[in-house]
Amino acid sequence: MIIKGTKTGTQTDTNGQFSLNAKQGDVLVISYLGYVSQEITVGSTKTINVTLANDNQQLQEVVVTALGIKRSEKSITYSSQQIKGDELTKVKSTNLANSLNGKVAGLTISSSSSGVGGSAKVILRGSKSLVGNNQALYVIDGVPMNNSTTNQPGSAYGGTNSYDGGDPISNLNPDDIESISVLKGASAAALYGSQGANGVILITTKSGKEGKTEINFSSGASFDQAAFKPQFQNSYGLSEKYYSWGPKITNGSSNDNLGSFFQTGSNYTNSINLSTGSSVAQTYISYANTSARGIEPGNKLTRDNLNFKQVGHFLNNKLTAEVNTLLSLIHI
């Protein structure tokens, strides 16, 4: 518990007892995981008895599991973590996988050094194979997606490739994501067979809402600079040429060639979507444009994303049909 508006607080012991220096009129905020928080105003009495009620809403939180089945979080026997779509759009990245960095326990993301448009290596709970593929399986709206078309090193030994044009997951528009569920461990991904041996990342895209029509527009901009630069000596060399070996330069000026090489990277993303629907059919349409450049000259990315999703309910909701079309045009 803490005194409201301050950082002064304490916690109870194993018997639920606590002691806190507070003056009359202070408001105590008492909270505990799985229970509803309470606010109590301190009066003249020195003893306060508090009973917290169960937070049934939190305990009944629903998560998406294998094959798109929704279950209560407390009922599953394996580790699962869910990320809301809003968490992916606070700072937009050219690769959706990079937006998961630091948001999922046990998830390691290695971004490509090739700059904007590069692929991302996603490992759940460490590498399982030294020579095989260790990347997690992506499942979009119940459909497994082959994410092996990447030029990131596939094994723990590393590897070399002539280019890195990105991976399929980077083609998704973050504004189209409703939620992401991460299934960890063999028991969580068992329904996906050997493909899910390294864990599964379930992506649920947005759909139209019944009885509601919405138009949303979002725009974001971010800038990058080289955090560190190698240190070179500029005191010795040939004055008329930029060679490192030679006498001490006395009549020439030092040139920061490395500083002139790097530039300020930028990422501009604009997205608009339309969501509408009735009890019979729901429609979702979106368009997004991404224009980015890296910190190195020539590293550029232009991407256009078009998404159309139609959901229909037939035979008194006994039959549901869904059509989802994703189109991406990329220029690197």
C-alpha cells in the first residue's frame, strides 16, 4: 500500500499486518494481485482493518490459445502471454517483430544489422538446435505462416548471406493487429507439431465491429542516429591523401570521414482504416504507407500495405466464413 499522491508505502507481512506513518486525512491506496484495490482515508483511529474482494474480471481474463480457441487464462496449464495491439503502435518499427522486444518474458529478438527492411531473429526460451532453425512459428488468424524465408543466420553458429530483404512477418501493418499471444514450451505448441517446437506466436488481426462504424487514422515518425562510432587516428598520414600510415600531419586538417558517412535515419508511417458491420457481416479495410531510411546512405524502404477482411455469419450463426486478404508492395 502507498499514501496516495506520494511514494511512501509499505507491504504486509505473512500475517497480513502492516505499519505505516500517515497523518489524519491521508488516503491509503491498498492493492494486491488478483484483488480489487481500495482507497481508505486515515481517521483518528490507529488501527485499520481491510478486506479486499476478489477481482473476478482479472481472474477470468481470456487468452487466445492454439487453433484460435479462447480460454480463461487461469485454466491453461502452460505459459502464455498476450500483448494488445496498442502496445505495438506506440513506437512503430519497420518490422513488427522488433515491436515485441522487451514485452514478452523469455523472448529474444535479434534485429538485423542491414538496417531498415531487415529481418528479425525471434527465439523463445533459448536455442534448441545448433544447426537447425530456432525461430518461433507465426500463426496469423489460425493459419501457420512460413517465416523461414529470411537471410538471418539460421543456426547458432551464425552464417553469411549476400543480402537481407526482410522476412514475411515484417510485411504486416502493426495497426491491423488486434492482439498477439505467445505460446511457450512444447505443451503449448503441441497442436502445431514439429513446426511449433520452438514456440508459437499467434497473431489475431482486427475485424469489423457489429453495429459500429469507425474510421481511424494514425501517423508516427521516429528518427535514428548512430549511437557509437569507431575511433580512428587523424594525426598521422599523408596530407594530400587520407591514408593512415605516414608522418605526423602538420599542414593538413583532420577529416571526420566516418561522421560524414552516417546520416540521420527516419521512419514515417501513416495508416487509415475503416471498420463497420452488422449482425450478419463485418468488414475491415485498411491502408498504410511506410517510408523509411537507415543511417547508412542507400538504405531505404518504401512499403504500402492494403488489408481487406470480411466476416460473414450464416444459418443462424452456425456457420462463419472469413476472408482475409493482405497485399504488400515493398521497394528496397
